[in-house]
Amino acid sequence: MSIAIEFKSVTKKYPLYHHITGGFKNLILNLPKAVREMKQSSFVALDNISFIINRGETVAFLGRNGAGKSTTLGLIAGVLKPNLGRVTIMGRVSPLLELGGGFHPDLTGIENIQLNGVLLGLTRKQVAQKIQSIVTFSELGDFIFQPVRTYSSGMLARLGFSVVAHLDPEILLIDEVLAVGDANFRRKCLEKMKEFKNKGVTIILVTHNPADVDLLCDRVIWIENHKVKMDGKRAEILPIYNASTQ
Ligand SMILES: Nc1ncnc2c1ncn2[C@@H]1O[C@H](COP(=O)(O)OP(=O)(O)OP(=O)(O)O)[C@@H](O)[C@H]1O
Ligand SMILES: [Mg+2]
């Protein structure tokens, strides 16, 4: 088996924001202490996490809001860097477009497809060849000619997933697209993801819906309190996870 993703003792911290509660005078008088406190105060979003995902595995990341799932995907996509430890990725990773990141709000849907297509390494000709199919898949109709800032979250998810579905990733990252899509689009996404799975693409899915995990994923990594709580076969982990959320 060959490795697609390896996290080795990965810690990710975000800076915390400050209020100068004691006033400026106090801040200046105690400057060294104030600077030290500011440097120290960061929030640990992922705390010393390790796992290996092999090529072709389909893995669901589960856990409560704020557990660190999207942070994990950001590290895999390379848009975040770990503070400690090492992230190793072997293969082309799909971009995280589903929730609108990567789209320019003032450009129309179609302009965003063109822009992202080129940014993601397609030639203009390839973009031109795919654009009709992307637009059709999205079912956005005439809204494709409207600026993306006018889109609902479901419409943004449609646009993002439609672009991703027309790329040729080796590692597919999906963060909650199924949660905001309506039933019809959800079905379409799941079918497309199954196609990717059958082609041997490594799939990383973040969801709050156990039914999606059942349909698509063979393995579950459960994140709790910014650490891996359980990691194993879906059939073993999902019942325990479900029981814990009752
Ligand atoms: N840019 C940021 N700056 C500061 N803190 C952040 C930032 N992004 C995330 N965090 C914090 O890191 C923690 C993990 O966030 P993350 O988005 O990874 O959670 P999640 O598991 O995806 O949650 P959800 O299910 O709500 O999407 C949260 O406590 C969040 O507040
Ligand atoms: Mg998230």
C-alpha cells in the first residue's frame, strides 16, 4: 500500500485576539509582560495528531463543531501550515472550494469557474471544454451570470463541487458540501464521489451526517477536543460515535 497522507505529531495553533483591558498607559508601563502574554496566547486547534491514510482509502472525519476537522482539511490542502510536526501529501489534492473559499465575490459564477480553472492548472482550452459541463452539473441556471456574492450557501456549494467534480484529483477533500445542498444535489454529489471512489481516488469527507459516512466511507477518524479520539473501520467506530451523540 502506498501512503497518500501522513500527519506526524501535527499541532496547529491559531493566534487569539486581544483587548487592551488595562488601558494603554498600563500596557506601556508593563510592556515586556504584555508582549509575553500576547505571544503566548494562542488557541490549539489540533493537538499532536498523527495518522496515515493510504491511497484509495475513503475516510470520514467526524466530531463536534470546532473539533478541528476543517483545520485538518486545510492542512491537507496546503492552505494551512502546522506549527509543530509534519504533514506529508503524495498526490494532487482537490482545492477546498465548496464553502466559497477561493471564489471572488464580485465575479460571476462563470467568471469564477474560468479563474479557478486556470489557477488550478487547466489551460484556457481545457476550461472552455469543461465549462458547459460544469455549468450543467451545477444547475444554477441564469444565476451563473450573477456575482457570487449574491449566492446562497447551497448555491456556493453547488458551484464549488461542480468545479471540483470536473478536476482530476488523486485526493478529494469534501467539507460539508452535502449538508448545505438540497436532496437532489446531495444525491448527485454522492454519485460523483462514488465514481471517484471506484477510480481509486483517496476521499476525505467531513460531515455531520452518519448516513453519508455509511454510503461512502470505509474508515472513520473521530476528532474530539482537538485530538484523535478513535480511528478505525467504519463498522467499528460509527455505532460508538452515534451512541455518543444521542
Ligand atoms: N482562522 C482561525 N483563527 C482562529 N481560530 C480558528 C480559525 N479557524 C478555526 N479556528 C478555531 O479552531 C478550532 C477548530 O476549528 P475547525 O474549523 O477546524 O472546526 P471543525 O471541526 O471544522 O468545526 P465545524 O464542525 O463547526 O465545521 C475552533 O475552535 C475554531 O474556533
Ligand atoms: Mg468545519
